[in-house]
Amino acid sequence: MKADRERRRNYEIELGMRPEEYVKQFTKPNPGITWTWALKLILLFLKPVMAVITPILRRELEDTLIAYYHKAEETENPWDDFLAGFLLEILDIPVPE
């Protein structure tokens, strides 16, 4: 026990800081749940599901979202375009040109 305290004190003197602080310099903090994490999770689950949906229903959904995309392009609001493209991307539907 005493040897451990002494070894720790030697590390602190040698490093100029506590060992925990030294290790923190090289490790990234855990960001927790973020929007990026949530979107990656959604993509992880939705893309495989789209592959196994009945082809008739998949085609119906694709047609609906593509029509929505074209309507969004007609508006002046850029957020409409963003949302429509985002939905197509999440569901792995090719963005029409």
C-alpha cells in the first residue's frame, strides 16, 4: 500500500501532473447521446428494413417521397429541400434529378 502511494507520487513528480490527468490528454471524452449518434442509429435500423419491405409498398413509399421531393423543390424554403432529401437518404431511396 505504501509502495503504491510512493510509486504514484513518483509518477506525479515525473509527469508534472496526476496520472489520471495525463491519461485524459490522450482519450476522447464520451459525448453520450448526440444527434449524430441518434441519426446513425436510425440509419442502421431503417436501411435494412427497407430492403425487406414488400416491393409494392416500397414502390408506393418511394413514389410518395419522390413526389414530396419535387414539391419541396418548387418552394422557396431551403429547409423543405433539406427535409425531403434527408428522408430519401434515410430510407435509401435514390434522389431524383
